[in-house]
Amino acid sequence: GFLPEMDEGAFVLDYFTPGGTALSETDREVRIAEKILARTPEISGTSRRTGAELGLFATQQNVGDLVARLVPQSQRSRTIFEVMDDVRGKIASAVPRLHIEFVQILSDVINDLAGAARPVEIKLFGDNLDQLEAYARTLSDPLSKIPGVEDLFNGVSEPSAEMLLHVGSAASAHAGLTPTGVGDLVQGALLGVPAGEVRAADRAIAVRVRAPDAIRFDANKLGDLPLVTSANHSAVPLSAVATLTPTETRAELDRENQQQMISITTDVSGRALSGVMSDVKSVLASHPAPAGIRIEIGGQYAGQQEAFHALLLVLLLAALSVTAVMVVQFQSFVEPLVVLIVAPISFVGAVVLLLITGTQLNVSSFMGLILLVGLIVKNGIILLDFTRYRMVHDNVPLEIGLRDAARTRLRPILMTTLCTLFGLLPLALGLGAGSELQRPLALAVIGGLALSTPITLYMVPSLLVLIRGKDYRIRPAVEHEPGEESPYERLLGDAMAGDGALFTREDAVEAAWAVVDPVLKKHPGVRPYKRATWGPKDADALIAADGYWHDPRP
């Protein structure tokens, strides 16, 4: 999916009848749909708009919409999606000529702002409109048979009835009129011409003069429309200078980027958007487009793919950011890589919980996976930071440091994890209005974090021991304040304390070696130093090991 589906408690039913349908016939068919909505127990009220005065735009008389409001969720047993499916089937059976499309109010606004009116949209581009419409009709039948496809519209514009006016040049000239003049007179008679204003108190009311409705709305009487000539001011009927031919034309023409387009749209119900799109692509592959037609996939699916690519980039940037922080903290690349290696395994928990609850992978759940990166790293830092502390300050090997860290940091890890899980539990249960929008995020975090906690306590230490070795130690840096006696100086002082004589530096080095040499012989695992290369750094490294003697040189 793209965005999580939520029960808004109201939906819009967009409808249109075949092109050229009279307003009275459209009203009759819509009244049948209104009765079906009124008999639905979950619907508390409806409102309807039909015809040319719809909204702020001039709309055809066969187009309109119905808005239905449902009772609160606590007072009904069916979801809004089940109610829409039930109403869709009843209206399709009662009024088959009425084409309907269902959409929730907030979803309709969001989709319009995003430029994706429907989940599935197939755009056909080409120069030949007849060829585009023929190919759209070819695709509509196999597309309608795909499971989960609802409210399919093939994009072919409904025909609109028109009267074609053809002015005879000779006849109009004989009457003292020009073809342009005839057109202006007919336009003024049908649409009206401004004729001044009428003052009513503090308001000015515009006056427009036009032919009576009995002539304007009757095609058989249009030929009797009188035309007054400017030469002798005599009236001649319209039929004397022009012929009227009834015809049909397309109600609307769509273009995108200056290219002629037909858009096939459909809703999705009961299936994931990715599954429906897979079947749609199979239909397109089995019905290749003719030469001169280009196909482009749009709708919410295109927005979903674009959003997923952007979120994948964010996920990679998040991983790089936390890696940089851990590298600075641990002064090594091994520990950060071990923590990040187990992160994809934690994603398995998120995906499994989404599958168990029947929640689709959408933008919200993908954001939960990004959030998991920081939460998983947090547990790893708590564990490995204390391990490093024990290894540095107590000079214990890696295995002992990990054991101590696991015992000491188990409670903080469990406390932070449980607090996060219980904090997200209300969202995961879908409690509260609008919680469906964040429910996939909560489920992804809960599933991933529940699995990452045992992974952090068991797999991270195991991998680190496997890479480093259980006896790995961190050689601490030798630090002493300015003016403070260094370990080498203390060693020289201990060597000279025997007889209190004032030794030269060469004598002191010789005495220091006499103290260190017996200690080295007791530890055969340490490579003996050559006296010629013995110096202050060697002595400092040995003494600072706090009882553990290491060779600081490779």
C-alpha cells in the first residue's frame, strides 16, 4: 500500500450517467441510489449535488456526488469498507446505467493534492484519440476481471449532444448578414447579452436579455429563432440562413505535458496494491500497445514507488549516521559493524508481525523500520559501552567484559525496551480516532524491537567474540599529569633505591633492566626485549598493564 487505510466515518460517492442524459433522468436514477443509502443501517445521513451548478465549475448535468455519513464505530458492526462494498453491489444491480466511484473524504483530498486520484492509473499517450479510446476499451475487460479491482473507468469520455450550426454564405449575404454576424446573434439569443442594470436600494442588479426558454431548450424550435438584420432591421428565421445538425462530441479532452492522454483508473479492495499492480502489468504485457501509443503507470502506485525509494535512501543515511557515532565512541569499526549486521535480522520481527496482523507494508510501516535502526543501536551501545569500560579500566579480556556487561546492563536494556513497547501499545491496538495512520509504524517497531532485544544480548556478544577472540584485551593508554612521575621514572627510582648511590642515566637503565628481566622470564608468552632497544616507552607500557605484561610492539 501507499498510505494506511483508515475508517473516517464518511465517504463520497461520485457518479455519472451516460453522456447526454437529461437532468430529470439523472435525478431519477440518483434517487434510487439515495434510497439504497437510506436503507443502510450504518448510514446516518446523506447530501447530494447534481448538475451544472456543482461546486465552482460548470459541470455537466449527468455528473454529481453523494456524501454519506456513518454512525460512530462503536455503534456499528461493519467497517466503512464493508459498507461501501455492500452499497456498491446494490446500486450496480438497481441502476446499472449509473457509474459510481467510492472514496473517503480525507483520502479524496489527499489524493487530489498528491495528483493521484486513484490507486491504479494507466495513462495512454498518443496523437490519435480514436486509437487511444479503442485500446482503452480493449484493456478494460481483462482489467475488470483482476481480483481486487473495483470501480474501473476506462477513461473514454462520455459523448455530449450538440447542435452543429452551418451558415450558408449566399443565404446570409442575401439577408444582409455575414456568417460571423449570424453566430453573434445566435450566441446572444441563447446565452443573453448585457442590457444595463436595475437599481434596487443599495444594490445594482445586472440585466441580461435572451430568447425564451421554450426556444432555447427545444431543438425543433431553434430554426424559428428570429435574426434581425442591421440593414433594414427586418427579421429572418435562423433556418433561412443556416442549417442545424444534431451531433455528438467528446465531453472533455485531457492532456498532460501538452500530450493527448486517456487515463484508465480503478480502486483496490481486499488486496494489496502491489499484488493488483502485478496482475495489471501482466495484462499490459499480454495486450501490447499499438504503434503510436505510449503507456505510463501513475496513481498511488507511482507515488508509492517514489516514496519507497526516498525512504530507502533515508534508511541508508540513518545506518551511516549511527555507524559514524559508534565509530567515534568505540574507536573501532568492528563493534559498529557487528551491531549493524544483526539489524536486518530484527527487521524480520517487524515483517512477521505485520503479516500476522494483516497490515500492509506502506509508508508508515517503512518509517517504523527506519526508527528501528536507532533503537537497535541503542541496546548495542548500552551493552558494548560497559564491556569496553571493564576492558579499559580493569584490563579484563573480552569474554569476561561481555559477561559482566550482560549481567549489569540487562535491567536497563529491558526497562527501556518495555517502556517503548508499552508506549506504542495503544497505537498498535488502534485505540483512538485516526490511530490507523500510525498503527503500521507501531506494529513494525514492536515486532522489530521485541526480536532485537534477545539478539542484542546473545548474537552481538557471540559475533564479537568470534571476530575478536575471547582473550582479546584493550591495551590502555598511559596517562599522567604534567609534573607527575611517570611509570618509567618510578621504575628507575625503585632500581636505585637499593644502595642510595647517585646513578648516571646509563646506570639507571641498566638497573631498570635488572628489575624487569626476571619478570619477563616468568611469562614465556611475552617475547623478550633486546636490551639495546629498551627505552622509556617499553617500561611505561609494561608497568601500566596493571599486572598483565604485554609486548607493545608488533
